[in-house]
Amino acid sequence: MRHKVGLRDGVDADRIREVDGDARAMIDQLVEVADRVDRRESANVRLELERFLDEWCSAAAAAEASGRRLHFASTVDDDARLLRDFWKGSHGVPTMRSMRNVDRQGEVYVLGTPKRSRK
């Protein structure tokens, strides 16, 4: 979402309030897709995305009030970052960054992969 609404730099997270309308329009688009895939989940998708956007706007306001910039990610565990790795730190929204973070018991296959190459 961040790139779609023009927040490309690591310190652009604090500009979310400038593009709030665009971000909410993107939520509408994502909810439409969820509705086509599984109508039962679309309301939950909207709730989760809107909750995240509200947290993001609050974090941006808090950073601004303290004279700091809100970063998308940072190696420093403080309030000035929006996202953190799922398994470490305490400030920021826990985020899985790669397929290695997927539950190891879950099986994920790439379409077209021969069965013999699957474990």
C-alpha cells in the first residue's frame, strides 16, 4: 500500500495522514477482492486493514508530537518505527517479512512444481 500512495522512502511513514483518503480507497479495493474470494471474510479484512491504518495514523501523530520522524522499519527498538520483525522487539506492528516466517507445519507448494521435488 505504501508505494501505491507515494510513501516510498523509509521515513515517509509519518506522511500517512497526507494520503489518508488514498489509503482508505485502497482498503476499499482490497476489500472488494476479499469479497470476491470469500464473502464471509470481507468484513474482517476491512476491520483489520482499517485498524492498522488507524494505528499507523496514531503512530505518525505521536512521532510528530515528540519531534521525531516515523520510520517504516528501524533496527532500533523504539516508538519511532511502524513495523518490527514478528519475533523481536516491542515497538511497532509485528510483521512477517519472508516465507521463512510461515508456520513450518504449513505446506506451501509452487504451482507447477513436480511432486517428486516436494518433501
